[in-house]
Amino acid sequence: MVNPLVETKLYLPRNRSGLVSRPRLDDHLLRRDNVRLTLISAPAGFGKTTLASAWLAERPRPAWVSLEESDQQAASFWMYVLTALERAAPGVAEGALVLLQSGQAPIEAVLAGVLNELSVQPDDLDLVLDDYHLADGPEIRPGMTFLVEHLPPQVHMLISTRADPALPLARLRARGELVEIRAADLRFTVDEATVYLNELTGLDLDAEAIATLEGRTEGWIAALRLAALSLQGRDDAAAFIDGFAGDDRYVVDYLLDEVLDLQPDDVRRFLLETSVVDRLTGPLCDAVTGQPGGKAMLESLERQNLFVVPLDDHRRWYRYHHLFADVLRTHLLDERGDVAELHRRAGRWYEKAGETVAAVRHALASGDVEHAADLVELAAPELRRERQEATLRRWIDDIPDELVRHRPVLAIGFVGALMSSNEFEGVEQRLSDVERMLAGPPGELVVVDREEVQRLPGAIETYRAALALASGDPAGTIEHAALALDRAADSDRLTTAAASALSGLASWAGGDLEHAHRGYTAAAQDLQSIGHLADVLGCSITLADLETTQGHLRQAQRTFEHALDLGRGLRGTADMYVGLSRIAWERNDLDAAGNYLRLSEEMGAGLPQNPYRWRVALARIREAEGDPAGACDLLDAAERVYVGDFSPNVRPIAALRARVQAARGDLPAARDWVRRQGLSADDELSYLREYEHVTLARILIAEGARTDAVRLLGRLESAAEAGGRTGTVIEVLVLRAIAQGDVQPLERALTLAEPEDYVRTFIAEGSPMSSLLASLGRRRPDWAYPRRLLDAGRVAAPPAAAQPGLVDPLSDRELDVLRLLVSELDGPSIARELVVSLNTVRTHTKHIYAKLGVNNRRSAVRRAHQLNLLTR
Amino acid sequence: MSHDSAWYEIRLQGQLHPRWASWFDGLTVTSSTDGTTVIHGRVADQAALHGVLQKLRDIGLPLLSVAQIDPDPATHTSGD
């Protein structure tokens, strides 16, 4: 892993025994009623972390994050925050983490999922964000504001920081939702200093000495600690304190000089040399100092309370207290000329450990930009694979352009990073630079990753194809993709797959489904040949989608089944089951459709689009079961987790909702959608809006505007037929038959649909369709298909089930709550819906979780589906 | 507000050892007998100035004033 999840950042620091008890601060922390946020804001060394961790250790569900500068990147920040929440309450952030990793969902959508889970958590949960000042910035601010504003009452957040965060503090203050603990509160009083110095450190100082120390340090605990260290074993305490009090120097400078002077040479040297690294562990220290014994030294520093903070329970990782680390580094810079060499050694150690991000940081700090560039070039492919392009993107600013000008492989890596963060400006310039490098004398080029060179000509054109797509130029996309396929090395299946997929995507958006299908088929074959199976599954979603539109239902089913045969554990398996559910639904096999969704749930995280596709599939089933309100709730939920994943949005969720609304007779809502989309029966038609226009035709029929509907349907039919979109043709014919009360279009629809065994497209139309089918049956009694459809349409809604498999059945009220847990309503909304208090909802939830043997909302919903508790 | 480099003078409460100059990327650190310290020199732009202020925040020194000053360093070395 280039940049692994740093476990120590989620570690709740254990406090040393012998803390001064500070009841006046505990009173602040224990005030919980109505308080959303506690802010501990004070300069370095005021004991913020100690206070926060001591408090959190007593809480039932603690979530802790020690933030770092790299968390200014939203992706990193939220990864740690969500992981901390997930560990405190398993299941609450599972879905949100998937959405976050897709890199495409707006942060509000990611957080909405977590907040919904949190809002029905039976137990209180406390989240501490330590050293928030390191992460605070424009990238994380919008999400943090949203989170703070929407925190449910059982969740409480504590931020410790050296600078007030840019959050709506004034508003929280005015509402009494903010508790603040500031430097003035954190200063040690004379009484607290007495307990610390005399009782805990055993110094036995008199009242006057303590008062002097307290005055000179202004109750700053970092300084008091240094003073205590300087005083230990001294016979001339009074003289030392007088000297200290009479000096104007920066307190920490003065005291740290004293403490360092007291240390044996080897300890002093160790402290200075290892101050270059952010986290300390024995072998790393050995590498930096060039001496053995780092582990023993760290343990000895911990025992003596000398600046180190343990970062785990195993005596493996430590860090220096931030304030002291800064001061140690000034001593190092001042006294030693070999700081670059120390960084170089640290960098080599990280390089060997495979932690490239840290290795690059130290290489840059040692001034060896060439080596940093080497490392970045080698790391780029893996970062791309792990979708960590943001890390790569950051390095563009750190590596001088001058170096990149001679490094074609690195330059292409940076192009990929820029494009994945949607920065297209200057990309074409960089691409032609690479072309020029390749055309020039090879002797001037610097290439570390030789393997990658042969990929460049194909990669350049692939990126150009992607650029054209981003600028809305499908013809250009197809053109550059063809060049890429031409220039790609034979063995470079990754590039040919990307080019084929881009070409397919451009054709798809343009409505040329056949060409699109060819592109995605080629991409899937290439990807399969190099073992990128999860990506094959991604292509399969698109292929089956195209096939469904083309009316090749059986082929779509085979596509999903073939993808499943590649391996059931693959990421994307969940998506294949959702696809099969959609096909079972069309066949009107609602049990199978529901079962596939359950299987999908059990597979856990899928590809980025799965959260929304899953909800849409369930909404279709709900509607088929006669629950349009439930269907609309699910569609709302689907919309919140919608991710485009670079695909054209050919079946917008809002259009599907308008269909459900029109079918249940809510015409004003459906009409409202038409107005918002600016749709009219006379619009110019395009494939991208085809689903919306068919939806409009449905609404026109429901409104009784049959003439307009028929005119629109006629045009849609010609367009779909010309584009080979038989699936659309069937649906349009069905609607025309209903609008005109005519069996002739129906006959054509049935002829097209019979080989593929369509059912729902017909029977979903209800009684108008039944009479048409009946009259057709009378005219052509030998034709079994219409008769079968007629029978399928007569089957009543399934009866309500008992609760098999539950020792302790749910009460009616608990079932009510459970049904709402399936929706995306948050806790307060569920309470409103049931006209009870939030606490009552929480109690019910607690009982439901206990009876179902689960600990979160997501599992409760899954279990409810398994036990069929939700059938009405 | 200029986005180009400019000279600044930052006054702090407390005497800071001159070795801190390298910590502040070569700015001049001058302690006075009145118990304050002046850090002065040229900073590249506003972002660099904020970087210096952040470093001061991180060592917990109380800030007394920040001022843009005359670019001629000769007039500001009296305390040296």
C-alpha cells in the first residue's frame, strides 16, 4: 500500500496514571443536554488532548481521530472520520464509506447516509476530532458544517484545536448548542499546579515557589511539565525557580534548554535526530540515527515522561509532543549541518517499508527532488489502481516542472491525476509536451519505470479521447479512441480497454447503441484478459443496460450471469444481482426479484452506482406490490445516493418517480416534474431524453391529452426504431395501444416482446391493458402469450406473512418503526411520522435490533427482508 | 492588498533565541530587553506570511503586532 490507513490516528490515547483531576473542566464536558459541539480551543501545550482523551475514555461509544495535515484533503479527512464512527458503531458508516470511495458522490449525500443511521442509534456516541487545526480548510468545511448542523441528539462532537474552526460557531452559541473550553479555562490554577508538582511529581515545593512557577508559566501545563523535569533531582530548586522567574526568555526555550542539558549525550542526540520524523518506531529511529537501540530508547523516554506520546498499546509507535518536536527541530537546525541526510535516511526506511507517501515527503525535505520524482513515477500506477489520484495530484505542486519536462512517464502520471480531479486546463499542453519528448533524442529523457514507456503513445490518445468527452465532443472522443487503439502496444490491454470503453461511452451518449455495445464488449474482453475482473463487472452493467434498451432481455440476463461466473466474491457481484433483479421484475417474478436484492445486500459493498440502483430496483418491486408511496420514498432515497460514474443518465430517477406519481393519480406532482424539466410533446427528440419523453407521454395519457400523447408516441416510435432500440419500441407501442384503445399496436408489441418474454411492461398498465389483451385473445384464440399475460395481471397482491424465524416477534408498533427504518427518514422524521418522541423511536429501535440480533439500521433492514417482515 | 513579496515586522511577547531564525525560513529574529521579540524580513506573499503566523501559533507565543514595513532593511536593524 502506497498510503495505508494509519491505524494510530484512530487510537484513543491512553492517559498516564497520575493526571490532575480537574472537576471544574469535567463540569463543562458533562453538560450534554442540547449541546452538539464542544470546542476545546487553545494554543499548543495546554492539555487539550489529555482532557479530551480522558473524557472520551469514560464514554460508552468513543470515536477518536488524531488529524494530520494530509487530512486537509476531503477524501482523507472523511475516510478517517467515517472509519472512526464505523468502529464505534459497526454498520453506521458502511454505506457511506462505499459512496465516499467512489469519489463521485457529493459529501452531503455521503453524510446523509451516516446521519440517518446515527439518528436511530439506541446508544449515545461521542466523536473527538483532535488537532482539528491541522485539517481545517476549504476542502472539509462544507461537509463539517453540514455534519454539525444535522447531528442527531445522541451524537456529540468534540473538536480540539489551536485555532477556532471556520464553522457556524456564533449560530451554535446563540442556540446554546456549543460548549467552549478555552486557554483561560485550561490554565492550571495554583491549586492544580500544587497537586501536579507536589503530589504527582513528588517535588515537595513550598507555596511561594509554586506560585512563582505558576505565575511565570501562566498555568501553561507544557511549561509546568518542563519545569518539573528540570527540577527533578536538583538540590537548588529555589535558586532554579528564581533564575527562571527573573528571565524574559520564551518559557519553552528556557526550560527545554535546561532539560536537554540534563540529558546524557546519547539521549540528547537521539531526541534531536529523530525529531525529523512525524511518528517514531524503533527500526525507523535506528535507520535515522544510524545506531541500534531505538526501541529501548523510546520506551525509556516514555518511562521518564520525556516528550513522547504513545500511539498504540504495544509500545510500537510514538510521536513527540507537537510543541516539543517543534523546539527540538530548531535545536537540530541550529546545531547540525546534516539535517538533509537525516531526512534522506528516514525516506529510505519508508521506501523499503513500501510507504511511498512518507518516502516522498522525506525525499523532498532532504532536497532530493530527483529521487522524489523517481518515487512518484514508480508509485503512480498503483495510486491509479487504488483510486488515490488525489495524492498524486498533490505532488504536482511539489515536483518542479523543470524535472517533469524530461520525464514522460511521470508527466503522463500527472495528466491522469489532473483529469481524475476534473482539472482539464493545461492537460492538452502536457500531452503535447510528452509527444515532443518522445519525438526528441531519447538520451535526454529520464525514465525510471521503463515498462511504462511503450504505453505512452496509446495513453496520450486515450487521454485526448477523455478530454474530448469531458468537453462534450463525442465525435472527437471516438476519433482519438481509434488513434489510441491504433497506437497502443499490443500487450497494453489496459489502454485498449480504456480507449474502447471511451469510444463506447461516447457512442452511448449519442444514441448509437450498436457501436456502444461493440466498444464495451471489446473493453470487457481486454479487461478480462488481464484479470481486471471487477472492471469487467462494471462494463457488464453498461452492456446489459444497452441490451435491455435494445430489447434483448435474454442477452442481458446472460451478460449478468456470465459476469457472476467470473467469481462471486468480486466487487461488483452485488451490482450483478441488482441487474438480475431488474430482469426478474420484468418477467413479473417478484419473489425472485426480491431474492436477488437480498443476495445483493449480502454481498456488501458494490460498485459506485450500486446504492442507487439497488434502491431503484426495490422501488420497482414496491410499486408492483401496490405500494406506490413506498416506491416514491425509495426513489427519493435513491436520488440522494445517485452517482453517475461517468455514464449518461439515460433513466433519470426523477422521471421514474413522475411515472409512479402519474400511475397513482398524483397528476399535479407529475406535471410539476414536466415543468421543471421543461418538456413538451413537440421537443426535438434525442436518445438522452428518450426515457423522459416516454414518461411525458404517460403523463399526457393520464391527463387525458390523448392526441398530444399519440403524436409524441408516433415520433418516439420512429426514432427508437431507427436507433434499434426495440425495448423502447415495445413500451411506446403499448402506450399507443392504450391511448388509442387499439389492439393493432399491441399486436406488434407482443410480436416483438414474445421471444424475450416481457411481462410487466404489459400488465403494469392495469385494466385498460386487460381489456385490450382480452379482445386480442378473442380475435386470436390460438395465441398463448396474450392469454398468459392476462392471467399474470389477475394475480392478487401477496398476503401478509406471519413472522417465522423470530423467537420474540415484533410488536405492531415495532413493525411500524421497522417499515420506516427501511425508508431514508431520519430519527426525528420517523418520530414525527409516528407522532411519538425521538426517545420512543430509539427505544423501539433498540428492541427491534435486539429481536433481530443486529446492531445497525442497514442490517436490520437486511434481516427484515430475509424474514419477509415487510410484506403488507 | 498586495500579492507580491513584502517586508513585515512581527512583534511577540517573550524573548526568542536567535536560532529560531532558521525555523522561520531565514527571517531575522531579534530579542529586545523589554521582553519582546521582533521577527522581520521579506516574505514571498500573503500565504507565506500566514505560514509564519501559524508557526508562531504552534509554539504558543502571544502576538503583539504585525505590520508591513519599509522594504529598506537598513532602517530596521537597530535592535541587532
